[in-house]
Amino acid sequence: MADLVRQSHLFGAPLREPPKDAEILSHRLLAQGGFIHQLAAGVFSLLPLGVRVHQCIEQIIREEMLALGAQEILLPSLQPKALWEETGRWTTIDPPLFTVKDRHDRLYALAPTHEEVITDLARTYLHSYKQLPVLVFQIHTKFRNEQRPTGGLLRTREFTMKDLYSFHESEEDLREAYERVKRAYGRIFQRCGLKAVPVSAASGSIGGTVSHEFVILADQGEDRVALCSSCGFGAKVEALEGKADRCPSCGHTLDVKNCIEGGHIFQLGHTYSDKMKAQITRADGKKSPLIMGCYGIGLGRLLANVVEASHDERGIVWPASIAPFQVHVLDVGDGAGNERVTKAAAGALALELADEGFSVLTDDRDDASPGEKFADADLIGIPWRVVISPKHLTNNTVGLKRRSEGEERAVPAKESLRDALAG
């Protein structure tokens, strides 16, 4: 089926100005470009352009999780109080839970995370060492009762997260899986156009003995990370003991930089299985608690991180792997009465490209000037822009411009265009 959207019918048009309450760059560009709309503090709607990017990220993550041998599940967002009381986190988790009562006056939490639920499933279905290791993941909605949600999609109250949980007989097996997931996370960020650095971090309210955050270095980041250029050591500043000036591994001077969190992984050990009595029978016939790991990536946060890292003064520059469309076709008249001809030619070319397998957005708006179309195309940030103008029609060419490069060039309208787009 041809993947073609006409901009005159696109739900969520680009705005002339960003919202006044958009404090950071990714929030401004995503809102102005028509990717997101804020409903309340920390609560956003994804518009069609935003959904398309989100789906690309989701697909990359799902491919990497399946390549690990993980099985996909879907866990409830509505979780009974009694489950959280088993681990003692009903009143201690930070930020505090969103809670609701049903019509029978029973209390539930809106899930900020799923350790209790997955451990309950594990104690139900995992009984023998022969079943291990097991890796399961989901891509699902989470709710965090943030006191001050800020930064657009970087810190929200409702968001989509990928959770991966792993179950093992031994700590050694957990460590092996942990390293495999760490490498998969590196591939996920790389495929999304980001360089993320894994650094030691505090486990916080999730718990466990070892954890790493994947951070993206950014001047506007709200977190701080200490990095060693000599041995490669890295840690969140709050996770370091003592001053963050000397590397604890080699003694070299540490560089402290601003960063944004991209993902977080944990070696939970038996933190939850002890409290919830999730045990398996070992080969020697004795019972022992399940050894667990958990691994999370927020999809909206990743999306915003890409924008923070990939933009220019005109707008977003999407990596091809997660762009909402591959090609943006613009019909540009010259005001001499031939707009209908350029519009028809642009429409025909857009349909041909879509039939050939390209995803295409075509700017067919009658009420937008050429300057507005060019500005909106730069703001939206689709990798390739194809322009149809009267001059191009006369010369049997199109204007072709890669969003990440400077100048538009004229190319023959048929084979050369396809070759350039496919390259």
C-alpha cells in the first residue's frame, strides 16, 4: 500500500511560533513542527508526525529485543495495592504513585514501573532451573507522579517505555545477559542516530546492586556525568563516592559534563524475588530465589534526545532511520498562473514515489507561499526534499536537497532522482 500523505490534510499543522511555555529546544521544535501537543503539565498528545517517528523507534527497539531472544508481553497499568505492599514500595517509591480507587473502594496504582507485576508472573510460571534464562519485554504506557515535569518529552507524567526483564539461576548468568543487553542498547541508540555512553549510576527506588545509565552528552542536560579520557571510566556524579575530580580506576583527572539520560539498566539480583517468594528448584533439588535484571528505555525521551542532538537553526534534522517520511515533495509556483500545472506534476511524482516504496509527504497547500513551504519543510526535517517548479518542469528536472546538507541541486526527474533517493 502506498505511503503518501498530503500536507493539506495533515492533522497537526506546523505553527508559526512555538508555544510560549516550551522551555527547551526539543519541546519548541516538536511542538512547532506539529509532532506533539501539550494537554497538561507533563502530558502530551502525539500527532501523526510524532506517531510515525515513535513507531520507527519502537520498531528498532523491538527488533533488538527479539534478537536477544526476548519474548514480548503486555502488562496491566492498573495494579492492586496489595502487590506493592509485598515489596514495601506502596509508600516509599519516588516519585510517589498515582493512585485510584475502584467502585468497591479498593486502591490501585497507575504503574510507573512493573517489577511487582513481572515478579508475580515469574513466581506463577517459573519453577525450575530448566526454564531459565528467560527474557520478556513490553512497550507500554507508564505514569510518573513528577512534582515538576519539565523539558517537554524529557520529563513527563505519562509516557511509553520499553521494559525488559530477565530471570536467571545464577548471578553469573545475570551478568552475561546484562552485558548482552548493554550492547543491544548501544545498537538501539546508534540506529536512532545517537551516541550514548553507558556510565555507572545509582539504582534509586528500583533497587539492585549494579546499574548503568546510557547518557547523551548535552550542554542543556540537567544531569552531570564524570568521564575519564584515559581508561574510559564513567559515572553519574551522584553515584561517585567522594569528589568527582579523580578517576577511581586509574587516578586520571575526570571531566564533568552535562548530560541527558537515555536509558537505565539494573542488576536486581533477588531484590524482588526474596520479598515476593519467587523461587525455582535447582539441579540439586534445593530451592533458591530467582535472580533478576531489568532494563528500560523511554521512547518519548529518546525521541526528544534525537532532536536535542540533531537540529540546526531552521529546525529538526531527522536521521533517516526514524524520520516520519523519507521524502518531502513540494510544488512551488512562480505566481504567473501555472500553479495548477506544478501541483499536478508534484502530485503525480509523489504518487509514483509512494508506489515505488518510498514514504512521502507532499506539500500541496494552496494557501502557503513558497517561502512558507520551504520553512516548514526545514522545520519538519524530513531527510529528502524534492521541489517541482515551473523552471524544473521546463527542464524536465526536479530540485533535490538533503536536509542535512546545504544547497539544492537539479537532477533529472526520473532515474537519477530514484537513484539519489535510494542511495
